[in-house]
Amino acid sequence: MCGIAGFTGANDRAALMAMTETLRHRGPDGCGYWEAPGISLGVRRLAIIDLETGQQPVLNEDGTIAVVFNGEIYNHVELRAELARRGHRFCTDHCDTEVIVHLYEDFGLDFLHELNGMFAIALWDARRNRLVLARDRLGIKPLYFARVPGGIAFGSEPKALLAHPAVSAAPNLEAVHHYLSLKNVPAPLSAFRDIEQVSSGELVLCCGTEIERRRWWRIEFDRSAAMDEAQAAAGIRALLEDSVRLQMRSDVPYGAYLSGGVDSSSVVALLSRLGAGNIKTFTLVYDDDFARKEEDRRFARTVARLYGTDHYEHRVTFADLPEKIDRIVGAFDEPFSGVVSTYFITQSISAHVKVALSGDGADEMFGSYLAHRLAGPLAAHAAGRNDPAALAPFENDQPRLEALVARGDEAAQRMGLYLLDDCQKNELYSPAMRAATAGVTTEHLIRSRLANCRGGDALNRALMLDQETLLPDQVLPFVDRLSMAQSVEVRPPFLDHRLVAFVAALPGSFKIKAGRVKHILKEAVRDLLPGDLLARPKEGFIMPVNEWLLGSLKPYVAVTLAPERLACHGLFRPEAIRRLLEAHYCGAADHGNRIWNLLMLQLWWERYVA
């Protein structure tokens, strides 16, 4: 696990070192630099595999291919053995990075299909005078780039690119517009006008000043697996088990997140079944009295006792948030108002291990969120099928279904579930912001993503949308940024691409059945976990920010969103923000998520732009 940075064009060691040093938190164990005519590569290393000889950058035998890489190649043992049989010579003992250069020699750009892992790769091909940037299939590891004189600059986080002398911190107002609906900036945009994201499953080729973007992998939901539920559950179990087995490979101690829910508990159970000893598990708990949060602790303790883990609870209170919020903003470099609890739980993890396995990705694969639960009933209602079985679990909430269907097509309905739709944002905007975003709509963005899904299954279409947007743009970034801020590597076994493809081919009726979310996953792991845990509602690592906004954080919000501070950007009409706050605090409306969204935007702007 590392932070990578670099650029093509004229060498500039001072710029390279400045860019790389911004990523020290991603790699506190060492650094490496490599320069040749037309290319400069830098890396900060978090040593996980091959502690003694695994330093980067790594070159092939004749020095014509060089690579820096962030992530883990879980099948590096098998790949190395096969490459050695083909005659490749290795300089490191068992470094996973080294397989990349030799795979590229044999397969060219198709080498990416050989990899099982999470990765952001920068590879220099001297023969072709070409830089190859590539991001893993699901977008687990981040990668950004900017067009600069002479070619391209890249980095694991925007802060690395902002350290390059040719990259501006000027904001991207189109990105801000989408953020206000989605709670994150969607790829390929970034919050900065000069910086772009490499999308999940994408590669970027740079030859001189010519830049080409290609999608090298995409999730397909238009294939239907011919199997029954029992076969599907068995397939899921086998693939998840093999994923956990591969992700146990580490030369340093590892642990696991344990929320007390099905996803993380399944991973802990499989770690134990596969022979992991002295498993350390970590749960977030609260001093404050919040409904249902005590259940997290109870179920996590149950699983910890069942599998004999060394269990730790990290306690967080309101007082922790204002103190750490500036660090959280700095970890993202972009406005972000999704879950931030990973920052706090990983503080505890970092005191014990450098690697932790998690349950991330299961919600977006098997169906859990409101949009997933609504997908089938909305499609049934729109088709005139209003029998209780078709509308479950919303058979007694038809006004909600009618209101969403009345919005229009699938994309318009999804906009009704986001923080703000395009009209609601325009009501908040100043004339200048309206002019700057004229013609830009988040609804069009969502519609364009849905157009890539050829399948007709309503739930699978909702899942595809989230695997193309929410997962790589929000869920995985908060896991990556907030764990790497503590120099901890997080591995998500559910996001093994083999398992993702297998589950994508299953019908939606296997995933949510009669209102039971993640039905087929629960069937796959039912012998591993207690029945009452399988039946509990999802909670997860979510901090009670809305409750704090109503109480302890109210003075902080009032100061941060005061007219004189909003004036630094002039994006909003101050009276519109005032009315929103008043409606929330007098109890006339629940605008908690919108206030958190505006608060994080304001803090980001003041730190990076103002």
C-alpha cells in the first residue's frame, strides 16, 4: 500500500519530492524516486508485502519498464510462479509490484485482466515513450491526473497534484453542483478545474501531450445465471471464502472491522474458519444515548465471542467531531458529506495493526439501501401492478411510490432520493452560481450512467447505478482516505471481481426477497452467524451527525454558515440558507443531511479555495 505521484515531460526533482511528500500518510515506511528522460516517478511506501526487498519504483530486467503502484495484488504468488516458468527473472524476494512489470512485458495493456486486487498503477514504457495510468475494476484505490506542459501529472490524492507548480486550485463548479445532490464529487470530475479522476476500471494513456482514456473493465448486469437459490448461495460462499483466503496474505499483522452486521461478521467468521489466529476486531461505540447504536456493540461482542477474537471498542462522542473535522476535510481534499466514522475507528486500528479486512461493497452488491428496496415496488407500481406482494415492503406506503413515479423516468425517480434535486439546488443558488451551472443537471448525469445498463431487472439496474457511482465515488473513497489518513490499509473481500461478476448475474429476486435485504448472501453465510444477527436491520459504521446537528453542533453550524462566511464564494443566497437552517432548528423539516452537506462544502472551500 502506497501513495504515488509523478509526471511526464521535463524532470524536476524538487516538484517530484514535494508532490510525493504530501502523501507521507499513505506511506510512512519509506520513499522512492526514479527519473529518466521524459518521466519522473515518486512513491511513499506502507510496507505490507516483502518488507525487506519490496521497495518501489520497480523496473524490468532491462530498465525499459518502470512502475509505481498503490494497492495489493492478491494473486501475486500464482502470477510470479507462472512468470518464472516463462523465464522472467525477479530481483525482489516476493514483492507483488514486480509481477506488474513482467505481466506488461507479456500481455501489454491486457495485463490488467490478470490481476486480482485493488490498485492504482503508473507504468512508464520507455520503448513507446508512454505513461500508462490504470485504476482497479471497482475503484477501490484512487488515482487523479492533470494535464500539464509536456504531458500529464498524476497522484493518489488531489493534494499531490496541487503541489505541482502547473496545477491550479481553482474550483470546478460543475463538480460542486453534483456534490450538493450526491454528497461526493463524481468521477471523472474532481473538485478542482485542472484535476480529473481516473474512473473505476479505466486506464489513461499519455504519449507526449496526447491523452487517451479507455474503459478496460465494466460490470455487466445483462447476463442471467441459470441456477437456483441453493446453487447461487453455494457459489457466493465459495467465492467469498477464496477472496478472504487471498486477502489474508500479509507480512504484517492484520485485523478486521466488526460492526455487528452481516457483512463484516461474515468476513470475521471466514477468517476464523480459514485458520487466522489471534484475530483482532474493532467496533465503533458511542457515549451518547442514540437509538439502536447499543445493538452494534451487542452483536459485535457476540461475534467476537463466537470466534474468539481479540476485540476492541473505540468510543466516540460529540466532542471528537469538531476537533477532528478539519483533518477529515484535509483527508478528502474535496467536499464530502458521506460517512466519516472510518476516521475514528481506524484511529484504534492503527494502534494494533497495519491491515484490516472489511465488509465494504456488500450493500451495493446484494441490495440494502432505500433505493434498492424501492426499485422493485416502483417498477411494479409504474406498470400498474399494485398487489401487496409486488409492492412489499411498501404496500402500505403507496403515496411515496406515487410521488416518485410522478417525477418521471428512472433517473428522475432516483433524483427524488438524493439530497437535493436540480430545481432545489437552483433555489439556493446565487445568480452567479446559476449562470455558472446553466445547462448542467445531475439528473442528466444519472440518466447517462443508467444508459450503460442493458439489463431490465429493476433491482439490478439500481445496483448497477450504485456500483458505477456511489461505490467508487463515495463509499470506497471514505474507506480509503480516512483509513490511509491513519496509515492503515483496508481490504474488502466482497469486492473480489469474480464475486462481483457472479452476483451481478443473479436476478434481483435472489437479492431482496419479500422485503428481506441481502437474502442470498444471508443464505450463503447462515451457518456462520447467529439467527438474530441475520435478522437485524442494517446499521453499520454511521455516526449520529444529524442528532448532533440538532444539539451540540448547532452553534458551530450557525457560525460556519453565517452570511459573512458564505460571502467568500457567493454560491448561495444567504437568505435561502437562513430559511433552511430555521426550518430545521424549529422542527418544521429535517434538513440534517443537507446542513452537513453545506457545512463540509464551506469548510473545504475555505481550506482549499478561499
